[in-house]
Amino acid sequence: MGQPLNIGIIGCGTIVDQYLASLRRLGDVALVAVADLDAARARAVAKEWDGGDVRILSVDELLAADDVDLVLNLTIPAAHGEIALKAIAAGKHVYGEKPLAATTGEARLVLKAARLAGVVVGCAPDTVLGTGIQTARKAIDDGLIGAPVAATATMVTPGHERWHPNPDFYYAPGGGPLLDMGPYYITALVTLLGPVTSVIGAASHTRTEREIGSGPRAGERVDVHVDTHVTGVLVHESGVLSTLVMSFDAAATHSANIEVHGPLGTLAVPDPNHFEGDTRLFRLGVGEWEALPVSAGYLGAGRGYGVADLAATPATCEPRVGGPLAYHVLDVMESLLNSAESGSSVMVASRAERPSVVPLAEL
């Protein structure tokens, strides 16, 4: 890709600050331009950037800019596919926030266009590149629990409307706990245990509306158009069975975010929405949990490390958080919702390679 990889950001909303914090620390990438439909937000990002040499452009101008190698797509989820396709048509590599696109149909168009154009697609979440998930991955590869048999992944909250001032999209088509938080958990499960071949699911919702709990709209009620509790079993190609629970309907849980079980022990894996955290191991016959030393992953990682990992990946290899993995995760989620609707097991048509482990390193 060359050093450094010149980046143009499209979409300067709330999450951009987390990316900027990482980009400042990464020597193999350089921010050269920003664009947003709200020009004021683009100006704020350019002003905040050290050195003040970031250009403020329209979306079309950024896509046409000769010095932009990769478009960092931080637009709203509904626009992910559209912007990715435009960037690819302009000959740019693309890295986007999750999901890859609104539907697998749209995501297939993105991957096909990228393949024909000879450009690379990457997609969040890149939290799996941090020391939390990667230390767990190395423990599995090192055989500390034996051959994995099963896993559980649990995300339980009472609903984002309690803290989010504009939570409408969480309860509109394309929202819900699975599509919102599922990418973190399922990307982690595939990284740990490999691709998924079939799913069976069930889903429900307990309320038809939600009350906003904070901000200027506090007390306003939002209609619920999606299932807010989704559970299912993912059958991995390896034979491992992962049980998934994603809920906006319950108060709390004592369950680990992710647990992986084997005949020799169990791993408690840290929150896949974060880059760090303790991986704990319960060994058969020992009788107590132990925290494993950090042994793999990018130290001090943050959102945007997936861009740097993409930049460092040889042209003949797929990035660890590349487009095929993001497509597979989206396919798993769509299949799970289809299964919940039909009441039958659904085969997952796509396949993604289990990404290689990240050696312990700083970027």
C-alpha cells in the first residue's frame, strides 16, 4: 500500500474522535482530508487535527482527490454501502464502520466491485485486534482448554434509550440488539472459533414503545419496530456450538461476555466492545480462575487499528478485519433473524477464513 497510507474521512459524527485519537499514534497512516454533509462538523475535525493541514472537502471532492488512498467510511449505517461503492468506483481502498452494508445483498455488491477494481475492503469492529480477544485466541491455539466444544456470548442491557438522546434508530428496521452489538460478539466468535455454517434462532420484544431517559427529548416515547431480545445457536465449521443472547429487554447479567469451553478448561473472554481486558482461565483440577498474562494483540489499540493492520497486510493476504469477514458476520446475523422468523435452522451461505493471530506488538 505504500507508506504512509493517505486517508480521507467521510462522516464526522461522534465516533470520529475515537478514530482521530488512534490515527495520531499510527505512523503508517496519514489523514489528508475530511468530508461531512454538515460542513461544520468537518471543519471541527480539521481544526482539531494537529498541524492544521487537513483539507475540508465535499464528499465528491474527497472521492476524486488523487492523494486519498483509502476512504474511512464513518457515515450512518444506511449509507455504508453507497459510500463504499462510490469510493471503490473512484479507485480507493475502503475501511468502514460496522456493518459492511445494510444488507448482505448490498454487501455482495461492495465485495464484487472491490474485487473487480483491485482494491481492499476492511470493516469494523477491529476490537478483536486488541490484547483482550487476541490473548484468548492464543490460549485456544496453545491448547490450554483442549479442543473447544462450546461457547456462550451474552449482551444484556435494559435498552439504549436510557442514556442515548436520540435512540430511534435502535428500534427501527435495521436496528435491535443483534445488529447493533452482534458484530462485536460474532466477529470475536469467528476470530476465536472459526466460521459459522448454520444457525437456529428465536426472538421477541416485550414493549411496543420506549421512553427516552435523557437529553432534550427526555420523556418522549419511541415506537419499537424490531425484536429486542434475540437468542440462538451458531454451529461453527469446527463443530463448536456457540449460544448467543443479545437483549435490550433485561436489567443485567452475571454472565461473562464470552466464555469458551473445552475438556481441559474454560476461558472467560473480555468484552468484545473493548480492545483490552483480562482473559481468565479455569483449568480442570485446579479449582480457581486465573488471569492469563497478555500474550497477543496490538498493545494500546483503539478504533482505527484495523486501518493500520490493513495497511500492513501484504497484497496477497486478506486483512484480519477484511470485507469477507464482515460479510460473513452480517450473513450470520441475517440468517439468525431469518431463522427466528421461520422457526427453522438456516444454513449460512458465506464463509470467511479464521483470521490469523496478532502477535504481541505495538503499532
